[in-house]
Amino acid sequence: MRATFCKKLAELYEVYEYVREKLNERRKNNFDQICSCTSQYEVTKDALVDLSKHLKDYHKSKCIVLVDEYDHPLDIAYRYNYYEEARGFFASLFGALLKVSTYFRLSS
């Protein structure tokens, strides 16, 4: 699950690679870690928050974050007996994203 998620994050970050030029060295390092799938948990769990902040800073406008089928990974985790670990990871990931709505707009 983590490897697949890391790959998806890397693909997402590559779409918005143009924002990297405006980042400081520490943020560039985190950006590069995510793109190369070598990031640690602390970097990965904040990856969506960080990307939305980078996009806001670059475009000077809030971005819109759409999350589709958020429950699918948890369903798979439940079937294969790693639900608690997956729940903790996604709770951190989405919890951090939803707490920091200054960088993006919520849309339903």
C-alpha cells in the first residue's frame, strides 16, 4: 500500500514540478524525495498539504483538492488485515490536509 501510494504521490508531484523552482532548499529536498519515492513517513504524510501550499504560493490563489474513492484503500486494507495501520496513515494524511484549508478550497 505504501509503495503504491508513494508512486501515486510521485506522479502527482511530477505534474506540478514547475513549482519546484520557487521553493527553498529544504522544500526542494522534500519535493525531490517524494518524486523519487525515497521520502520518510513524516514527509509523505504532509505531501498533499505541502503540494497545495506550493501551488497556492506559486499561483497566488487557493487550489481545489478533489479526493475520489478515499475509502477504497481502507476497504483493501480491511480485506488483507492491515486496516489499523492504513487507517492511521490515511487519518494523518487527510487530517493534515483538512486542518489546513488556508491553502485550498473544499468543494463538495
